[in-house]
Amino acid sequence: MSEHQAIPLARPELGAREEELVLEVMRSGRLSLGPMGERFERAFAEFLGVEDAVAVSSGTAALHLGVRQLGWGPGEEVLTSPFTFIASANCLLYEGARPVFVDVDPETLDIDPDAAAAAVGERTAGLLPIDIFGWPAAWPELEALAAKHGLGLLEDSCEALGAVDAEGRMVGTRGNFATFAFYANKQMTTGEGGVIVPTDAGTAARLRSERNQGRAVDMGWLDHDRLGFNYRLSDLGAAIGLGQVERLPSLLERRAAVAAAYAERLAEVPGVEAPMAARGREVRSWFVYVVRLADEVDRDAVIRALREVGIDSKSYLPSVHLFPHLRELGYREGQFPVAEAASAHSLALPFFPRLSEAQIECVCTELAAAVDASRRG
């Protein structure tokens, strides 16, 4: 494959509407704290079917503010998954809370509710489940567990915008604090950005204050009445986001179509297990397309072989409990075998709405050849 035909891992889907809205902001002179941010928040809340949505600078910022609203801090433990992006653990460390990892379900790769129940202890203050790779966590079971023990619950739906849970409800609409992220490879993008869904009008006001250096909405420019952060989303980012929300259903549909095309072609490739799209009322929202390679396949060799023909791929995701700063809390190899096995054998393939049939065919053909050539023993 020649260099100009290289297939990237991800690519945002931007068009004339996003350009129009960005130019509107630029010509207005209101690049931050202007009306575009409010327009984006209203549109996003309308898409979800919730009362309000508070836009922030990243999904990580949304998680951090959620941790603060729940009051998790020093001496408290929060149960979460080791198979995740690092922000899910770091947001707890920011406030001095301890992430307590529990293993994941082997089919969904989300936090295992039984493992979570077994890990509840005297210091447990809450649950922070992740809708990993766009698959909805077992929210009904996890909510019941939280209610039984009086625990706070923070939904990390940063990878799952549009996913539907076992009760047929879109993630982020169950009345808990819920977070979303809009990095360029997500279902929709603002460049960098995120949203937290508040639980009521009071928490919405606190969130808007804390994202803006602790300034209340009705306060002067340099007046502040609480600790806050520079977690604002610029109006330029909000403009891109508004354009994305306006066509989000079509973006989600196209991602699902690409995933279906992959699944059809990979069904007959030995040593490659495709991710499930749905189960009962649960429906995945396609963030990335991550396959699992058979144990005897050398994943690193597959990645190298694909790179040689211009196809980007990536090991996805590492188990975060093995990162140095979390090892300092006493975590080590072998504690969470399901998560660690997933980390060892998962591979992300190129995935974005405009991935063509020819590109999908090329990826699958080259993947099959690379897997066949890289079998150990």
C-alpha cells in the first residue's frame, strides 16, 4: 500500500455546518463564555433527553467535577475498573480518594457487579463504573448495589454516547452524575471537551461555578466564592459541538454501519473475535472497534505487519492498575486476570464514519494475513 493510501486509526467527521458555526463565533468576538456554549449545552441535553448538561474542557474535567460533587476524598475508597483510560482513576486521586479496582466481566469488559459487591468495605464511598468501548455497564445491578450500601455513583460514559442499557435507557439519563467526552476520536467531537449531566438545578449551578474558577453566574468578573478550576469549554469548541449534535444520529448510524461491515468480514477470520453489537435491550455505541486476538497470536507482530502496509492499529487498553503511580498503592500483576487478559490480547482497528468499504476490506484482508503469520509455536 502506498503512503497516500495509508489508513489512520481515527479521523473526525467535520463539515460545512461546523465551519459555519465556528465562523459565527469568530465574527462575534465572543470566543469564551458567550452564547454558543449555552446553545451547545441545550442541544446536547435535548439529544439525551435530560434537563441540563454542563459543558467543560474535557471528559477528565467532567469526571473530576463529578468526584467533587459526590464529596469523595481522603480516607475514602471508590470501586472502579482497571480496564479503562487512566482518567477514571486519576480523577479520584486528584481529590485524595483511593481507587479500588475490581475485575471486569469477560464478555462486556465492564465492571463485574458481583466483583464490586464482594469488594465493598467500611471505607467504600462510591462506585465509578465505565461504559468501556461504548458498551453500557450493568447499571440496574450497580444502582441496586449503591442503594444497598448508601454509595455515591458516578457514570463514566465518556466512550458511550448513544449507548442503551439493559432497561432500554440511554446511558447518562438515569438521574446520576454522568460524564461524556468529545476528543477527536469520539462519537462526536469538540476538539477537546466534555459534559457532565447534573442531578438537579443546584448541582448544575455548582458545576458551572467550579468550571469557571469558582465564580457564581451572577458574580463579577473577578469575584469568586469557592474553589474552582479553569475547566471552561471555549465557544469555538462549543460551535463544533453544536454542529456535531445536530447530526449526531447520522454519525452514530454511520459508525454502526462500519462496525457491521467489519463484523461481517471478520466472522470467518480465525484467531480474531469481533466485539458484540447488542444483547437483549443493550446496544453498543461505537467509539472504537476493538477485536480480541487468540492467545497464540503475537499481537505486537500483527501491529508491525499492519504498519508495514500503511494500516494503523493499536493495543487497546492497558490495565491501569499496573501503571507506576498506581502500583505505589500496592497493585500488581495477576490481581485482575480478566482485565489483564483483555489488555494482552485486544487490538484497535481503524474506525471512523467515512471508512470506506474498500478500506474495511483492505484492513480485514491484511489483518487475516498478519494473524496467520504471527501465530506462536
